[in-house]
Amino acid sequence: MSEHFTASAPGRVNLIGEHTDYNGGMVLPAALAVGLEVTLAPRGDSAVAVSSGGYDAPAIRDLADEAVGDWADPCVGALREANTLGLLDGGATLDVVSTIPEGSGLSSSAALIVAVLKAARAAKGEGPSDVELAVAARRVENNYMGVPCGIMDQMAVALATPGTAMALDTRLLDYTLVALPSTHELVVVHSGKTRKLTDGRYAARKVECDTAKRYFGTEDLCLLDWDDVVSADLDDAPKNRALHCVSENIRVHSAIAALGAGDMPALGGAMNESHVSMRDLFEMSLPEIDALVETATELGAVGARLTGGGFGGCIVACVEKSAREYWLKALLDRHSDARFIDAVGGV
């Protein structure tokens, strides 16, 4: 029997900073308790055999296969990348155990790719740093799976520490870990609406951002001046996407400062403003999610917002720890399709 190597990666929730990670901005993700574990056994052939408790039958693929929109695509892409990096020489048998809800916007694909790459590094006994593996994982999503995502998810699941948020400059890949509040929890609730980043709407937003980038002659929309964007002779869609990026980047800096100062009203205000911007300027929300966010704040959350790529998935709400149990029950009573996923906070 071949030797087995195991690695894990958490899901992540982005507290604030949506669609800024491919536009030169800051993000503030945090690791969750939900996550996944991958057990990898190298093979002498080019076969990719993937089994997971979430699927009835194993997927049998080959390293030569292109992405087909299948649940095993991240595994095939990750193993192709592992071969390119010299961590493996051939295929592998993989077993995946996950507690991350699929289509939740909590980075299940990034966690899966990172975990496969970490398991391949363990098989080699040496290899790239966690930051380098995060960059490699992004290549898998961009180049193999065709998802034009930024670097946030991969960095968060490769490096984030429970109980902290990662203040990440996606342009420079510089990051600091920021303590989460001990008085409040960041509660993740699934809206009941699932999504796929490969369904085209995420890519359409990326195209609109690229149009704005060409107009302004920059890759870093987040660093533009608000007034310059407002006065630009640009169609409404790319202009609004750029306005979201500029204002969202400012909100991330405000949220980081608020966490550092223990100023929960300021953090909540930034989260609320972020949701309005995602709804109105980036047009990535849904009525069901808007209603869930509205109820969350009505019931006492200091802030709430859609989190993830948009068009479904989860919200994140900042709630006093002492009130969380009552708040959550009241929220789920009013939104029967919603369900609790996880909560993170400081110690």
C-alpha cells in the first residue's frame, strides 16, 4: 500500500472587503471552525481518484482532463499544479472530509485546493511556503477552473489563525493578524440560496472592473479617488463597480482600525455600509439576502452584510456574545430557509 499524507484547511468568512482582492485593495477575512481534511496517496499513474462523504460515488479522472464543471475539478487542478511544482510525479487517490457547506461563499474550493497542495508538500517532505502555495492555489482557480478570483481566499485558508482576522493587502501580499473582539461574535448564517462562482455573474463583474481599469489605466481600482471616478466619462456599470471598490477599500481600513480600538459600533457601521454598496453599486446581492441582513440588524446586530462572491451564500453579522443565542433563534424563526453555519470571536 502506498503511504498516505493528510492536510487540512479551514473555511473562511470575509468580514469586509468584497471584490477588492483583484482590484488592488485590502480585505479582512477570518478562519472558521468549519473546514476540510484531505488524505492523499500518491499513485504511479496519471489517475485522479477522489472520494468524499458528500457524494455517492467516487470521481475517477485523469491529470490530462480539463475542467468540466464537476465537483472534483479543484482536486484535478490542484494535482496538476502539484506536479508542476515538483511535489508529485503522477496522480493520486484523495479522500475529502468537509464540513464547509457547498455554495455557501465560505471558500470550499480554495480550502480544497490548498489542502491538496499541503498534502502534496507533505508527501514531498519539503516545498513552497504557505504564501507560495496560496499563490499556486489561485493559479488553479484562475487558469484551470476559469474563475477570475483574487488572492484573498487562498491566503486566508492557507495562513489565517482561529480567533483572528487577517488584514491583507492583496496588492503586496502583506498581512497582519488582528484580534477579534472578546465581547462580540461574527456570526455566519447561510441564506439558503446557493451559488456557483462559475455561473458567469462573478466573471461578468470582473469584466466590468476590467473595463474601468482600462479607462483609468490602472490595475488598482481600489486606490482611485472617489471624485475622479464620479466625474469619469464611463458607462454606469463599470463606474459603479469602481465606486464600490474605492469605497469598500476605505471601509476595510476603517474596520481594521475599529477592531484595533474595540469600537464595535464603528465596525458595524462599516459592515452595514458595505452591504448597501454591494447591493446598489456592485449589484451582487439578492432580495432574500437583503431581507436577511435587514432582519439581522433589526434584531440587534451592530452590523451585517453579504459575504463572499455574491448572488447567494451567507451573511456575516456582528452580535454581542451574550445576545447571540436569542438573536439567532429570532432570526431563523423569521427566515425558514436560513441556517446557522459558524461563529468566530476573540478570547
